[in-house]
Amino acid sequence: MALSKVHTIDFPKIEDPRGNLSFIQAPEQLPFKLCRAYWIYDVPGGKKRWGHAFHAQEEVIVALSGSFDVVLSDGNDERRYHLSRSYYGLYVPPMTWRYIDNFSTNSLAYVLSSTLYDEADYIRDYDEFCRLVAQGDK
Ligand code: TYD
């Protein structure tokens, strides 16, 4: 099941009285070859980014600022991950339904992706996702 592959990734943290510094360096800190980064910002507090899954895309989600919840489902189990620190990320494998909610005001969700943007890789209908999971789509 895809949820067993979900894990957090700790990034290096250089503590400094002038302000802490973390970094993501490929390939050391990522379980895939980095292809794209995008970020979600200016989300009104408490709003939700609706769900989808990907056939192939893997991603790591980081709360660069503020906090939010990433809710993941493999069609059977659902788990909620509260992200609130910039020095770790959440690895989301392919074929995982995910939505993000509970955004704090001024939060910034940074997403590192294994693929270029490809609408054909999206599964935007939850029932279709469950059908594909039942068929054993990986
Ligand atoms: P989408 O991934 O559907 O975000 P959400 O599920 O949170 O609403 O992306 C929203 C829109 O942005 C969609 O029309 C496609 C576009 N988009 C790109 O053009 N390139 C990208 O890398 C991403 C992530 C989205």
C-alpha cells in the first residue's frame, strides 16, 4: 500500500544565532531526481486545496512558512500529517490521493516534484482513483 512508503525527510539544519539555515541538495536529500518545484501561497487561512493523485509523480512537500495539514489516502487508509517546520519534508509516493487543508495565514507550501507538469498524470476523481487502486494500478 502506498501509505507505507510515506515518510518524513529531515533536511540539514545549520543552527546559528543569526538565524537557522536548511537546504535541500539533490540527490542526497531526495528519493528521486528533482525535475520541478512549485509553491502554494496566499491561501486564505483555513482554506483547502482540493484533492488529486498522480500516476507517476513523486513529491516532497515542505511547510516553508506557517503550517498546514497534508491528508493522504491510498484508497483504504487515510492519514493526516501536520507540517509546521521548514527543516523537514513529507514524501508522497505515486498513486496517493492527497489534499491539503488547515492552512495558517501566510503559510507557504513548497513542493518538489519528480516530473514535469503533465495534466495526463493527474487523477482528479476520487472514485476513479479507488477503481484504479482496486485494479492494482501502481
Ligand atoms: P493543481 O496541481 O491542480 O493544484 P490544486 O490541486 O492544488 O488546485 O494546479 C492548479 C493549476 O496550476 C492547474 O490549472 C495547472 C497549473 N499548474 C501548472 O501549470 N504547472 C504546475 O507545475 C502546477 C503544479 C500547476
